[in-house]
Amino acid sequence: MIKIFAVALNQHDHNTFDGVWHNERSRHTRFKHNLPYHAEAYGHQFNTGDTRLIEEFAKEYFKKPREGVLSFSMTVGGLKPIKEELFNTILKGHEEILDFKPKNLWDYYYKDDIYYIDHHQAHATYALIQSGFNESDILAIDGIGYNFRCIFIDKDNQIKDLSNELPIGWLWNHMSKLTGFGSLGASKLMGLVGYGKFSQYYYDIFETILAGEITEKKQPMHGLIKVEEYGKPDLAFTLQKFTIDKIKEYIYPLKTCDYLCVSGGVAYNGYMNEEFTKHYEQIFVPPAVGDEGQSIGVYQHAFYMLNKMRVSVNDWGGKEYDYDGGSKDWNFKEIAQAIADGKIVGWFRGRSESGNRALMQRSILADPRRKDIKDVINQTIKMREDFRPFAPVVMEDHYENWFDTIGGPSPYMSRIVKVNEDKKSIVPGITHIDGTARIQTIHTAGAGLRDTYELINQFYQITGVPMLLNTSFNCQEPIVETPEDAIRTFEKTALDILVINDRIIRK
């Protein structure tokens, strides 16, 4: 089979080579939102220290014709830093790529072992192939990135561009900046949803903005929207309602089957994803829905078109690390008992997860029964805003007893659901102020997660609660990648215990 080196020219991304993804550069540099170049992430993955630019790597890769394919997508912003070098080397004579506009999911540009697909095709392909659905509607909607585009793809793979009708990502981006959270702070703004109430004032403004009657050029939003008077929580609540209303208005009428895949930055909106479960029999949201999943999508697209086969990737397929420090003298029951006694644990197991959510391989774990745990972790470990909530990781066999949802399991923490009324007082640590939680379900067959399942099971045997509080293992930094990263974060925070594979470190 043809080997494929896949890369997306974005600000933060994996590389994908021959079906294996390699963590984004920021995990290695320890700086959030770190800019390219992606070849550095590739070099780190194999401990080569190789920081050559993408085009230098690719030129060597293509020494012998037909041994490999360079597959890629790009964003407008991500293209700028390397446009000159890239187009003067491997893409010389391929300028027509900039005019490529697909009408079908499986359209592509291919010439001289250069394979290019559109940014949103990459989002859509990744979601569809990872889902395993034979057929599906697909929604690819950007939070911040490629012109805030939104496309809908029906079960026959036909693309409908809804960017003008539904620039929801653009709206969240601007409201995030307006409220002081910055252009990458939509998740923070979403954390305020539970604290707010509906505001007709905000809703009318959102309608006017979406109609194109208000733009930054025509009238600055900072001068129009009176956030100080009407409040950030009400803005967040109303924007969330507005988002769901517009999804119902524009997406639901396009439905062509009972299955839906969602990708792009806006797919991190858990309230929206839960709404989809009321209209579709089954939905799928992959773990790396943002631009960090682009290279996986372009790899999958190229592989399918060149080999006529679908291939998924391991969502927990990061690099595995050895660690010789600490003590081996521990067991799952002991750690579960420590958590039940109030200890907070840094959990580092096996290969890292894809995407920017902690999926139990690089996690901080705590007792969800503690009323004060949110404040303790936010103030002494995460060092972030007090209103930011935490998620539960729950045994799949038990989630229906604790959460009110018809959407089935949620292995990638992609949906925000209601906590059952009789359970809210039992698990206040993971219950948001509006009675919701962003759930992650886990089962014994989950790749790389058997140890974690056993830990939760032991906690369940001790407490009767089949879940733990789970948040990403970091402190105002990218999620830890190496044992050294984990130790540094452990030492500078109020974590009590650090587990690295089969080793344990205590304070």
C-alpha cells in the first residue's frame, strides 16, 4: 500500500504518518496555542529532535517516486507563515489548489503525489470514518479558523455550504473577545451558561448580527453590546439558546438519515451535541474535532481514495513513555480509597489521548461527592476561573442511573447532559449550577482504559458512586505529555498523589 504523510497547515495540530498520529507541538514546547511547525511534533514523537520544516521532510520523503503521498489541508491563518517556503518547494506548480472548491465529500486534488482536500472535508472525513457509520449526515462547523465556515453533508455525500446562514463559530468568537476571554475563550464563555438567564436584548442583537446588519466595520460590537449592564452570564445563556435555535432552523430540515457526525471547533459545544440526540437516532463526535484532528482526516481521506478502504485511528495512540522513578508498591483499591478520603490524584497511564480533552490517560482525578472540590482544584491546581466546572467519568453500565439522556454512551466527553434529580446532592463536585454535567462514559473494552475502569470500579465498591471527577492534567499549560511534564505539574500544584504507569509518587 502507498504510504501517506498527512499534515494540516494550522496553528495546532497532529501530524499523521502511515496511520499513526503524533501529538501537536504545544504538548512538547509546553506553550499553549503554539504555532507551527508540525515537523517538530513529528520529530519529538520519535525522539529524533528533528525540527526540520514540513517541506524539508517531505522532499526527503519523496526521493523515490510513488513511495509516498503528501496529503494535507490548510487554513487561511495557518498558511501565512509558511506560504512562501511551501509553494516554492513541494507545491511549486500546484497553485490551483487555492481555487479548489469541492462539491462532494470525496472530491480531491491529486497530482504528482500531492494530495489536497478542503479543510472542512478533513473535519467531515475524520468524523465519518471514526464513527463507523455506513451512512450519515455530517455537520462541519468551525469555532475559529477557516473563515468560520459551516458545511452540511447529506448521506449521499453532497456538500451544502451554510457559512452565510449559520456563522455560529464567528459569533461565539466575537462574543468571547467582547467578554474578555479572548478569541480562543469560547469554552470559558460556555462555562457561564449555567449562571445566566434568557435576555431578549442579547437575542435581538444576535439576530441582527447574523442578518449581516451589524459588523465590526459598520458598527463596532464593543460599542453596541452593553455587557457591563446586562451581564456576561445572561449573554452566555442567551447565545447558547440562540445557537440551538439556529441549529433547529437550518440543520434539522436538511436531515437525510438517522445518523449524524459533528466536527469542527463548534462541535465542542456539549449543549448543542445533546440537542442533536433528540433529533437523530445516533450521533458521533470524535475526540479531536478541532483543527488538531485535521491531519487525521486528510490521512483517512487520502487512504480511502487511494486504497478504497476505510481506516480508523487509535484515539489513544500517542507515544508511550517509560518511567523508572517512584514506587511500585500500590494497587487500584488503595488509590480509590485515597480519592474517597479526599486525596487528589494525577493520573498518567500509557499512551496519550487525541484531542484537547483529558480522556483518562492524562487526567486529574478526585471525589465527585465533595462539595468544595471544584473550588479546591480551580484555586490550587488548575489556577483558573472559579466558575469553570468539572466533568465526571462514569462506568458505562451505570450512566443511565445517574444522568438523564437518550443519547447513549459518550466516550469522548462530547455532550452536556442533565444529572438525575435524585443524584445531584450525591455528586455536587461534577454537577454544574444548572444541574448538568459533561459526561465521559468508560467500559472495560475501551482501548488503553482497562486500568482506569478498574480504578473507578474500586471507587464504586467503596462509595457506591460509579464515577470520578476528571479534568485535564495541566496547570495553565498544555496537557502533560511526558513523565517529566507530569512531575513538574505535580510539584508546583496541590496534587496529593501522582501515578505514572505502574509507579506512584506521594507528597
